[in-house]
Amino acid sequence: METRPYIPWKLVGDFMTDTFAAVGVPRRDAKICADVLMESDRRGIESHGCNRFKPIYIDRINDGIQNPVTKIDLLKETATTAVLDANDGMGMVASHRAMKIAIEKAKKYGMAMVTVR
């Protein structure tokens, strides 16, 4: 029977956060990215977890395909909606921001929808 090696979550999270920061992702955003990837694995959604760390995120940043700094522009906003542009930045960071905006709008108006492109 094949077994996987055990690596403590803190070590994995610290490594990913440090590596994201080393390629130019601001430290706070690097932590968000690492946390999202680890949470996906914790929930059993390995297709969107830590296995995407190097081949998707680190390589794309190093190849100039993805911006390490996520500059989020608010393109349109109503009382209950918003459209954000993440400018080819980190999707996890943009989604985190969109979620915060949606929660605030929903608290005030009872519902909300925020999209990111």
C-alpha cells in the first residue's frame, strides 16, 4: 500500500507564503494564496490545491503571464453589485476582495453579487 509523506500544514503554508513573496507577491497576498491552496486540499479538492502551486502560479509569474501584484480596479458598482478587474493578478486575492465587498453589501441590502474579470 502506497502512503503519502506527512508534512505539517504550518510548514507547507510557510513555504508557499515565502515562495510567493520571493517571486514578488506582497506578503499579505502571499498568505491569502497559500491559505486558499491549503484549504482546497483540506476539503479534498486536490485539483485546486497545493499541486497547482508551482506549475500554475509560480511558473506563470516567472514567465510573465501572471502579475504577482494584484491591482484591483472597481469598474462598475451599484448598491448590491460590483464588477472588479484583477488585471491578470492573483485570482485568490481578487476573490478574497470580492467576497469582502459582497459580504458588506449583503449585510446592508440583504443580497449582493460581485464579479471579477
